[in-house]
Amino acid sequence: MFHCPFARRIWEACHAMFVPSTSSVSSTEELPKTCTKMHNLLPVGLSVPMYPWILWVLWTSRNQLCFEDKSFSESDVLTKAIKSAHEWQNANTSTKIPSDLPKDCQSKAVRIHTPAVPQVNNNIFSCYSDAAWNSSTGAGGLGWICLKPDGATLVQGSTSTEVVASVLIAEALALKAAIEAAISHKVKDLICFSNSKSLISLITGNKSVIELQ
């Protein structure tokens, strides 16, 4: 998400100081940690970090290109990232967010605890999942990334499947894959993020639908 020329041009166009560069980032794994040094400039009007939204929109745009043949300009991606950051900021201005909870995610969070394991506030991992679904063929693409408490990448992955019944199932499978990846790395306290409002509503509302059974 950095050494690709398209992605690099987006980073260079950010209204921020200490933007990652090829001289400061030698690998994709180093990128999230390096991004924490970024400082938004006044024209952006953001008090929350902008880099998570850039990473998120780059990832979702990449998936749309791979699975839906949709392409976006650098300006489109950067504008969408800034807009998403503003929406998050505006939605949370009246809510006090614990200092140990990631403030830089587009969608609602679901904390998943392993039974009988006490919560450790200063050792929380996070994962982000997304999916693309082709309604005409039923094919789906899944992607996820799990981050350590310091923002470094723990594990990431992507896969495709030929038959998925719906976009909701695709999003659920992507989230499931992210959780399984975290569990395989012995993660005990995890915050999961998904851009599927329907899926998050089902989880947080303790609901079930036949489609997911």
C-alpha cells in the first residue's frame, strides 16, 4: 500500500506533515507504525488521524478494482478518505473514547473476548475486514489485516471463493477469517472493524438471520 506508484502519489498529496516516504518506510509492515507520526494540516479540519482512512480506502479501492473492475483516481481515493475521517470525527465528537481504544476506524467496533480470559486494556489487538461480491456470478473476495497494539501488522491475508450467497455472507466470512487469523496468533483480546453496517448490527444486536445460519 505504499511502494505502488498509485498509492505513493496519494500519500504525497495528503495535507499533512511527516507523511511516509520511501526513505522512511522500507516495507509494508513498517507503514502503520510510521504513519502514527503524521500530523494533519489545518485545511483538512481533522483532529483525528487521517492515515487509517487512507489505508482503508486504498484497501477497499484495490478490492473493487480486482473483483468489480472499478477504478478510481488519486483524487477520488484521497477525497473519500478525508470524507470518511470527517464522518467518524463528527459522529464521535460528543462521545468520550477510552485512550486504549483505536480512534481511527471507519465503522463500529465489536470487542470479542475469549471466555474466561480477563480483559487487558493495554494489550488490545485490532483487525479490519472487507469483502467484495459479484451478484451475477456469486464470486466473492475476502480481505483482512490484524494489527498489534502499537499499530504494526500482525497478520494479513486475502482469498477468493467461487460461490457466496450474498454480500452479507461475504462480509461475515471476511470477519470470520480475520478472527481466525488472530486466534491462530494467540490473540486473546481483539477489536474487530467492518464496513458492513448490516453485519455489525446483527452482531451487536444479538440477532440472527437464516442467511447466516
